[in-house]
Amino acid sequence: MEPEMFPQNKIHRVYGLDSLVKKTSDRLKVEEIYLDGKLKKAEDVDEEEKSYGIFMHSLVLSNYAEVMRVNNKRVSLVGDEQEKAIFYYTEQKGFDKSLIESIAPKVEELTFEYDDSIKVSTHLINEKMRIVSKGTPEELLKRCSHMLLDSKFVKVTKKLYKEINRVLNDMINRCSIVYALAIKDMYKVSRGVNIDAYVNGMTLVALIGMCCE
């Protein structure tokens, strides 16, 4: 039997994407990131992390904020406060959303919201399809069989489960919002794809914590 990811007496339950986003007019900031088995301040996450490239590209591809331009000049950013915070964070790190999306175009028919707690987008990268999911930690993490560590897909063990659970609890105590980011690569998708299976067997990339500015 696999160990329980979230013992109910130890974790704050999060309900749905509406709870994840939180209807707030306060501007959010990406504050903490758990990547490669280490929890760091967001500004300190850089190329020293071996999974940095995969993480940043996944973060960009999972962001649904839209840039409105007039004469090639950005005039506004459309999206909720969480999406805007991710956009500004990735931009400050030097990642161009438009460029990355042109390199890894979205497959619209395989982009959806699952069970009100996970958002899924699928992107063409070379000859494979990369599924990028973000959602409430409770729902997404239980669908992850692997974790990204030093740019390698590592099977999650009981020890790793406990460590992720401990870090998540710490982040929830400090941050206004915490969500999980995961990926999965596929080389072929049948027409009658089972959506539940589609978002199972994923690889945890990171936990992202946000705070109000």
C-alpha cells in the first residue's frame, strides 16, 4: 500500500481552484519555491538548480495570463492576481512567455480544467507532448508518482512523501497561497483518451508559495 500523502490531521485542506486563486484585490508575489528537494526564497532560485530550466518553462506554460499589446507595446496584462504574479516573476527571471509558447505550442483540445482543482495544458515539444498541470497540492500531489530532482524523474518513496508533506505544511503556515506544478511526457495520445488516466502518473516539479505584497 502506498503511504498516504496527506494525513488529514496534519494538513490544511484546500478546496478547488477558486480557493487556490482567492478572490482578492491585493497584489500577490511569488515568495517561496520548493524545487530539487530544497525550499528557497523565490528570488534565490536560479541556474544553480539543475531543474531550473524545466521548472521555469513549465511555470511559463502553465500560466494563463494574456498580454495585451498595441503597436508591439504591452498596455495591459489580463488575468487573476496569481497569474499576474507568475508572469512578472518569470519575466524578471528573463523568460519570454510569447517566445516559449511559440516554441512549445498549446494543443487546445487537450487543455482543460479537471475536477475543479487542477488545470491542465498540453504542449508540443519536438516529437512529444508535454502535459503541464497546476493545482491544489492535495489533489495534484496524489497524482504524482515521480518527483523532479536534479533534472531527473525520481520515483517518489515513503521518505520523499514525508518530506514533501513537511515542506508543504511549512509553506501553508507562511504563505497566502500554495499550489503544485507537475509535468508528464507522452509520445502518443489516442482519440478516446481517458482524462483521469491522462492526469495520473505525473512528476512533481515544484511547490510555489505566494504572499500578498
